[in-house]
Amino acid sequence: MPELPEVETVRRDLRRGVSGALIDRVEVLDDRPLRDSPAGVFARSLRGRRFTGFARRGKYLLCTLSSGETLVIHLRMTAPGKRWSSTCG
């Protein structure tokens, strides 16, 4: 389980790496955490949005999107490697 400093590091890395980036592709590797939302619906709902802010509440990452929605992420048992690419602009 990642500790708070590790979650904060991921938040800062996201802010530096993808703030303002357009989400043009979403790949759902494990749809179990999505609960009642089919993976395709979830992916389509994110495409075309931009990341506008990043915050942390405990061990949850809050990614604000240009739509005004917030993507909530919990790192579970391991902190993720950098799995994003960005061409901001």
C-alpha cells in the first residue's frame, strides 16, 4: 500500500507531466474498479477532456477535468509507473 508521501509524489508528477494535456485515448486494463460503468462508456467519457488540476485527499488522487468532473484514483497496492504520454498544447 503506498504511503502518503508516495501518493503526493505521484500527484506532483501528474501535475508536471500532464496538466493541460488532452485525453485522446483511454485504455482500461482492468475494469473491476469501474463497478457499474462498462469500460467503453468510461473510456468515451474521458476522451476529449483536458486535465486541469490535481489534488490529493489521503491516499486518493483527484484529477480535475475540463468538463468540471473529477476523476478519483486510488493507487491500491502499488504506485503506478508512468503510463501516460503527453503532448500539451
